[in-house]
Amino acid sequence: MNYRKLGSGGLMVSEICFGVMTFTNAKGWTHVGNTKQREADKLINIAFDNGVNIYDTADVYSNGISEIMLGKALGKKRNSTIIATKFGFRMEDGPNGDGLSRNRIIKACEDSLKRLGTDYIDLYQIHSDDFTTPIEETLSALNQLVKDGKVRYIGCSNYTAWQLTKAMYTSQINGWEKFISLQAYYTLLGRDLELDLMPACIDQGVGIMIWGPLHGGILTGKYYNVNKWPKGTRIKSDDFGRPHDKKTETKVLNEIKRISIKRNVTMAQVSLNYLLRKQGISTIVIGATNEKQLIENIKTSDFKLEEKEINKLDGLTQPREYYPHWYFNVYRKESYQENYKVKSVQ
């Protein structure tokens, strides 16, 4: 396993992060998985033995069941691991049962600590902005949790570039703890991150944690033949709410398959490795419901795609530029780049 810094701080994380949303037991979100405690214990042991040191969950996953199961599965390994959890979505009835108010954050943290069976959270992440609470209130509450020793680092998820930079500036001028991570959606079939958020993260020293890296499983090749859809899967069709161009999908899958055969690796490993070669990426959050899936995803860290392979995949999936990106690319000449230090993000 290879390790990288999470942002500009000193925390080192494995390139592969084990996301445990599928830890549901019998009463959780069984539509996303149905991993019970005994199997969860086994998967955590496998991940740990293979060098995975960061585990991602959220309070809302199966209404807390995922956190409970993760805490139990880690057991004595807890102090050798990094627990990343998220908060912000509704967990209780009533007007204060969700959101990013000081009241909600403090209670959410206390509840997560109890469920996880620990006295500190390594990485506490805003799951999504609530668009109503002042950012100063949210960040000051998170800063206090760090001061109190209940949280060690803070991060965010599903933010826009302007929200991220505003938060970083607010923390800076107040002398508060800054975000060290952004957890965001990024795949070969969804590269919007590269237009604004990736440059913002690189500029601000924020490490990127990728969620949904296999585009709901599409990039594993599992659903290669749309006319022979596999049975027993939670995704029932190729139209499952994550926007992508189906013609592009076919071209990408063909190229991934070609590379996987040539390298004797899986299509999933090619898809994940592509993301690891991108600038600003700290770790990829992968899910797994069985030992085979988990080990396969972990071994993504064992090789590197060549530049020509990355360039070929890049050419098939360039994100569609919107203003002002197309404007700058029209007028961005070599002399302009030299004089004004303009660099494209690859």
C-alpha cells in the first residue's frame, strides 16, 4: 500500500480508503448492501492487514448502524487507524434534527463518538452544506471540537469551489482550524471536478477524497452488456441518476477493457488507478461487500498506468467546458502562460 498526505497537513492516509456505507446489518439500508457484523469484522481485518489505514462512514448511513459496526469491527485496531465520519443530514425529527448549526454539530459529534465507541474522531466532515447556517457559526463550532480534543481534523464534502474557498478564508482570518480534505464525486465518466474544485483544492492545500469512483459499478465492466443486466444488483438499469453520455461510456469501457487485458488487471483496477494518477488526489473511497471485491480494489495501489494510457482515457472523457473556461482556453497562449504563470490542471 502507498500512502499520501491528506492535503497540506502532516496526516498520511492510504491511497485506498475503505468506505463502509454497506455496513447495514439486518435493519439498515439494505438497498445499498447487507453486510452483517461478522462479515464486517472480516472485511476490516483484511483491509487493515493490507495496509488500509483510513475508514469512511457517516452518521446518516443506516441511521448510525454503519458507525456502530465500524467501531466494533476496528476494536483494538482503532488507535492504529483513521476514522473519517460525516454529519449534516437529518438524524432526528424536529427543526434542529439536521443542518450545520453549533447546536446540531456538537450533538452530532457526541452521538457519533458514542456509536463509534471512541473518544475522538480523526476526520470530521461536513456531509453537505445546509445553505442557511452562517459559515462562521459552523466553522467556529468545528474549531471548538478540535480544541476540546473530540476531533483532530476537519473536512467537507459535496461543496462548490466558492463555498470551499470562502470557508478556507473565513478560517484563516479568524485563526480557526481549516479543512484538510474535500470528499467529492469523481470518475472517468464524471470529470467535472477538474474544472473548478480540483484547482481550488490544489491552491488551498486541501486533499481530495474521491467518492463514487466506479460510477456506481459501471466502470467495473459488470454492466458491460446492457442487454444482459446482472441479477441481484442494486442498480437496475444504465439510467441510475448519475449523468453521463452513453456513447462515451461505451468507448471508455472498450478502452478500459483493452488496458485491463494488456496489463492482466481488472477493469475496476484500471478505472481506480486512473484517478490515482490525477493531481490533488489523496485517497479513493471504495466500497466492498465481499473479500474478493475488497482485495481487488486494494491492489489498485500496486501499479501505475503509463502516461500514454492516461492520455488515451483523457481524450475520451474531457469534461465539457463552460464559461469562463472555454474563454481562457481560447486565448491561453504559451506566452500568456509564461508571463502570468497560468497552469492547466492535469
